[in-house]
Amino acid sequence: VPSVIIIGGGPAGCATALSYFKHSHHTRCLVIDNADPNAFKIGESLPPEATRVLHHIHPSLPIQLRDAVQTGTHCVCTGNTSSWATSSMEERHAIIGHGLHLNRSAFDEVLRGTVDSVEKTNRDRRLALCKGTFRSVHRMEDQQWNIEVELDGKQITFTAKWIIDATGRKAAVATKLGARTVSPNPLLGFYALFTGPSASDAADGDNDNRTLIEATPDGWLYSSLLSRNPCTRIVAFHTLPTHPSVKRARKKEGFIDLLQEASNHIWNIIETCDYTIDEGYPRCTAAGSSYLDNICNEEERWIAVGDAAMAFDPLSSQGMMTSLEMGFYVGSLLAKGIEDPAAPSVEQSLKEIYMLVREEYERHRDYYYGIVERFQGQPFWENVINKAE
């Protein structure tokens, strides 16, 4: 019987699992995940300092990441340029090394593959990965969890002492256990992939490896180059759920019109590099700040981690980094808590660190939205700032 079952095999779930394995000695951990590795996934910014965290999680991860960059799976990010407080573009180069624009699905698959490889190379099989869909969770009289999972069309029941929710913003486990998602700053993100011609010559096509950010009257845009074979670029527009631009942004023609009208710099790249929008786009996703009113319960033995516990506005570019760090911390803390009776309270330690992270994020969010004063009277900027204060 595993001591810990983690639902969700993204960055937070895999970081928790690998950290738990690293810091435990005799207890088992199972990761349950049903992700489609071929489906596009938004959330591609990885800052340069992530290399250090990945090395702590598993020493092979920075090497695998470097190799994937060399084969073109991921793109280097040379820094940020933004038209934010003013209409002119301001550069912020990567001082401590370059970040990455990830093929996010491929990155997540590498994390799951690392969990799988640890399972196969350790005889005691203290870490395992299972391809399945979480259905329900019930607490038994013996204080253990019964977790219903669908595997190949069949319902299977797993038992564990602890359950970890790493299911992303939907917090599928924690909300079943009574936790409530609080969304103080709701935001919608409409995003599309654009494809241009393949660039066999390094000097041809789209060579802008920066993250481009533009404030507009109705919200804000960002764009990143994801690949050069063929040239593939993501463009995302963020606004309030109640804003009139939502209706336009949902449809292909409206999204392109909005981009053309509101953007100078991003639209110029789309036009100059002969990009066309891919079929099936734009798509919409929740992009605002959110957090659970309760992120763990030591008595009942459950914890939420990553976006399930707290999710950030993409303007912060810290969602993935925080998920990795949080996962590493939760895994190490839980391993000590389970195997060492004298270890400090898991719940108290987690709630303290989660609160510090959320307070720091909210300070930064307030500041960056607050410095945009050139769209006074516009509903987006009036409301997004008021909500932040």
C-alpha cells in the first residue's frame, strides 16, 4: 500500500513525487495521471533559475532539458520586452542566463518519464507512475483513503494514507474534500498558435526569442516563439470575464481583428513573418489569481500543491517555477513527516510558506498593474487595479 498517492503528473505532481522519493527511505508513492502528451498545453515560460530547482528535483532533468533545446523541442528565451507603463518597448535582458519557451506538453512528459525511470531502476519500487483517470476519493474507517481510478475502462480502487492534489486549477481532489477555490482577481486568457514557414537558414523567418508583452486599452497581450521548424508562435490576450472584448476574442476573426487593432509590436511580427492562425484557435482558459481556502489537512492527511493550491496571473511568469519549488518542498516535508514522528507539523509549515508566497505575489501584482496609467477610464484597467488594491 503506498503511503502517498499524487493525483496529477504535471510539474507540481512530479516534483512532489521525485522529492518524496529522494527524502524518504522505506515508504512508497504513486502518481496517477491521464495527460495526453500530444495535446498543446499553455504555460510555457521557464525562468533561468529553474535549472537549479530541476537539479535538486532530479539531477538528470537539466541535462534532458539542455538536450531538448539542442534538438529544437524548446526555444531559448533571451529576455522580456514590454510596452507596459509607456507605449515604447522596454528591454529586460536575461542577466543570470537564459530562460526557455517550452513545448509544455513535451516538458511535462519528460517529468513523468523521469518518475517512470526512477521506478524502473529501483528494485524496491518505492515510486510508481500509473496512467489513469481520477474519479473519486473516500475516507475509510481506518483513516486511509480509497481512491477510485479508471484504468483502460475499468474502475480500480487504490488505498493510501495521504492524498496529494496536483490536478491544476480545477483542484479536483481538494474540492471533493470540502475546500473552496477563492478567485479574488478573475481573468480570462484567449490564446492562439500561429504557424509560419519553416526557417532552414538561421537568418530567415522569426528570430525574436524574447517574451513580448503589450498593454492595450482592453487588457494585455503576450507572445513567445515556441519553435522554428516550422516557425510557431503563441499569442495570448488577457481581459476581465465581464469585459465586452470577450465576445470578440472567442472567435478567430475577432481575435485577429483585436490583435491587429490593439497591438503594434506583436502584430508586426505576425504580419512580417507571414504567420497564419492554426485551426481550432483561439481557445480560452482561466488566467486569474486563485487559491484554496484550505490547502491541507494534516488530521485527514491531504495536501494541495501547484495551481491546485494557488494559481497566478500569467503576468507574473512564476506559475511553473512556484509549482516546481512548492512540489519539492511538499515532497521533502511530507517524507520527513511520515517517517519521523518528531518532525514538525506538516500543516503548520505548509500554511506558513504558502501564505508568504501568496503575499509576495499579490504585492508584485498590485505594483505591475498599478504602474499602467495611460488607459485611465478604460474598464479593464479601472477594475483590475481596484481589485488589486
